[in-house]
Amino acid sequence: MKAATVSEIKRELKTKTTEELSELCLRLSKFKKENKELLTYLLYEAADEESYIQSVKTEMDDQFEEINTTSYYFIKKSVRKILRTVKKYIRYSPHKTTEVELLIYFCSSLKEMSPSISRNVTLQNLYDRQLTMIRKKVSTLEADLQYDYGVLLDNMEGISG
């Protein structure tokens, strides 16, 4: 089966009634966990972006606390899993500032982790790549936000060096 384009789907959705749209959303939510999470974000959390960011940060904190720190192998696996989860949550939000804030929080949590990531090249490279990505995202924001986040990033890069 070949999937329809977004414009074709949009055109078809316009022909549906409210009840039919509701039924389609419910069916969609049954198939994949991400669909259900996206619907949850859109219905309950999109109106209050600050609390959404805070809930993701709290989940991130919990995941960082659960990391098995006996070897860098386990640390790397766990950190990559946390980053995948954060990126998934970032995709739900249309706000660029949400992405920047969550990635900055991820990097600061990673930097504060014990044992230090500076002793492991892979983790240090992951940290540096995220800072580079954040810089690119910040450059697309409004000037006042660019300055605020730029100062924060300068401080973080100063710590990493």
C-alpha cells in the first residue's frame, strides 16, 4: 500500500465530519505509542508549554538518576537512550525555544554527571555535537533570545573546554 501525500490527506480530512475525525484520531492512537503521546501533547499539554518543558526535564532527571555508572559502556547506552527520548518529545512541540531549552538542560545534566564525561571521548563528542546543534537552532531565534541563549551556551562551552 502506497501512503498518500500530506496534501491529499489534508484534502480528504476536510470532507469528514467532526465525529468521523474524532473516530480517526482514536483509531490512530491505538496503533503506535508515539501517536498516543502526540495526541496527549496536543490535547493536554500544548496550551501550557512551560509545564510541558518542566515535565520533560523531570523525566530526564529520573532517567539520569537511573544510569548504571559502573562502566562507560552502560553510561553511553543510557545517555543515547535519554537523548532519543528527548528528541522525540521535541518533535511534538512546534516551538523552537522548547527544543533549545530541553537540549541545553540535557547538556547541563550530562556535564554534571558523575563520573565525568570528559574522561570518555564518545560522551564528550556527543556533548559537543549537541552544543553545536543548539547553536544552529539559537541562530534562527529572535535577537533577544539569541543573546540570552548565546550567553548560556558560552558559559557551557567554557565549562567543556
